[in-house]
Amino acid sequence: MSDKEARCFELVRHWERRRLLKQLRATLAPRLPLSKVIRTKPFMMQALYYLVLLITLPLTVLLYLARLVYAVLMFPLTFATTYAIPSDLRAPGERNIQGIFHVFSRYMDFPTEFEVACINDWVTELYGDPKHQKHPMERYIDSEKGQHQHRDALPEHDYVVYILNAAREHLSRELGNYA
């Protein structure tokens, strides 16, 4: 594996650490179950919701505390694993963005915005900042969304995956192989 490819793997790990921190922050912030949904309901439904919530408050607090303790205890271990290099890590066969993605994708458990940011970082690392300025991943995502109007035909998650795959493939073709 070349130095640039190793740096790209470090970028994957960097974004994985950011995801873990975001997930921990979300776990630490208490929130009421279904609170966003219930706000749009009539007053009687809201009153019933708060009555049930009051009755089940001890159980809700207990479950929240259990989830909180688990997250706080597991965080150091999961965070530390992002610094380890897997033994089965290998160099990509294709020397382009698609090749890098295919090799590193099993280590990428990101939300969409982190995946896009990681790919943008790869472009900067592999091709340089001028290429990144000219070829941001967001541009290709917008282009693919404009070309594919069958959004209703696919479930939301499948549509997002489809658009990301098509945009990444288009970006990879535009940039070609890296040195």
C-alpha cells in the first residue's frame, strides 16, 4: 500500500472517530421518545402521551441510564479500535476513487455527510487541492439527482445509496487514476 493510500485509510479512521463522538454526544443528550411526532398531534393525543410518559417515567429513566452507562463504558474501546490497523487491509486493485472505496468501504460506517466529506478528503490527498476545488463530490451528487428523477420508485435509503454510488463512479471516471 502506498503512502497516499495509507493516508486515505487514516482519513477513513478520522471520520469514524468523528462519527463515534457525534454518536456519544447524541446518547448523552436526553430526549423524550416520539417527542417530534407528538407535537403535530391534537391536544388530547398530546395529553395522553404525557400521561403515559409520566406513568412510565421510572422505566424510561432506567433505560436511558442503562444506555448511557453502556455508551460511556464502550466509547473508549470503540474509539481506540479506530487507531488499530486491520491485518486484512490491502492495497486497492484500481488506483482511483472507486478502488479506494471498494477496499475501505467495510471500515466506513458513516452517515452520508461524513462519507461525502471523506471522499472529498481522498480527492485532496490523492489528486491535490486544485482537483478537489474543481471536482467536489457534492457537485456530482447534485448532477446525479438531476439526472435520476425516479426517486419515488426506490425507498429513501436505497435512493441515497444509488445516488452516492453513481456520483462516486462519475467522480472516479472524471479524475482517472492517481499517481
